[in-house]
Amino acid sequence: MKLTIIGCSGSFPGPDSPSSCYLLEAEGFRMLLDFGNGALGALQRHIGLYDVDAICLSHLHADHCLDMCPYHVVRTYSPVGPLPKVPVYGPSDARRRLNSAYAMPDEPSLDTAFDFVELTPGTFEVGPFEVTAALMNHPVETYGFRVSHGGRSVAYSGDTGESAELVKLASGADVFLCEASHLDRPDLPSGLHLSGRQAAEHAARADVETLVLTHLVPWNDSDRVLEEARGGGFGGRMELARSGAGYDLG
């Protein structure tokens, strides 16, 4: 299994990265976790334009799903005509919300390109992957994911505040992609996002091997996020997410 970070910028694209998007590959199968704004362009540096086999959307904020709209254009209007539908696992309102975002009533809807599957907490198979979805602590319906293959696993927080479910989801993961949107302060809002320190605390409780701090908001100093995370009690490998970074999990 191979993980490639396509986009790791939080809330909106930054100068060095698109918004949230992560590529997982195994046995020739390619799956995206989230497809935030700006990700489609960077994705083409790593795989072919038509090579996405499945998509899992953590939630419906634009920075996690909006490039579904241009990818609909790619698959609906390709030079050889409409391509086979890609299964899209997402929150309950994904089909309606994304069609509203595209908002072209006289053109084919996103249902031409995608087969929407409603997420619920639990474990299911997508190609060669075992995927577990769990509800996170965010103002809208939001899922974290654990993707496993060949005895290795990647956990992804999506967007979340502090969450016991996230610790359970990430337990023992080889790589933990955990959001670290906030700089640390005493009055952090609850049920929204994590700071680097809080991300590291979750990683320590989950006993993961590698913590990758992601959803890095461009107006924050990412080096400060990493420094604050070092105070979270996590003793494993820890680093900032970077667009284009790859992790070979064997």
C-alpha cells in the first residue's frame, strides 16, 4: 500500500498545496480520501487523469470535496465520451449538495460520473482496501477513515475536535494523518478542530507509529504547529504534511 499526499492545506488552498486530498494505492487500485479545491491539478502529477477508482469524502465543506465538480467534467466530457462511474462514499447529503455546487441544470448531473454511496459508521470493502468509517467531532456530519491492506493501515482524522472515536479509529495505525488546524491557546473552541498539541495527544493515546500533521491552515506558522505538537507527549515519528510526500507501507 502506498500513500501520497496530494493536498494538505486547511480551509483553503495555500501557496504550496491544494486543499485536502490523499491518494491510496494497492494492487493497481487507486482511491482518494477527500477531493478538496485545487487537488485535481496536483493529482495529475501522480496518476493519470482517468485513473481514480473510488473516492471517500469525509464531509462536505468545500476544502474537502469541491474538486468533485471539475472531476465530473473530466469524466463526463472526456474525448471518448462518458467514462464508467466512480463510486463515491460520502455523508448522507453528498449527492444533493455536490449537484447544487455544480449547479448547471441544463447539463448532465454529477450522477453521470459518480455512483454516490451513503456512509454510515462501520467497516466495508473498497477494491482491495478494508475501510472503517467513524463519526468525528465537527459541526457537520464528518467521518474519519482507517484504510487497511496487507496488514498495514493509514488512519485519517478528517476534520474534528477532540474525539475518543478518533483514538479508537487510529489505534496502532502505521501512519496517522491528523488535522492540526489551530495554534494552541487556552480558549480553543470545542467540537471544531485540533491544535498540533492535541493531535499529538491523540496519536500518543492511539499508539501510532508515524504522526503526520495535516490540514495546515495557510495563515498559521506550520513550524509553530510542529513545535507545539512536540509538547503533546507523542514519542513516535512526527512530521508536517507536504503536498507530494509519499509513504510506502509495503
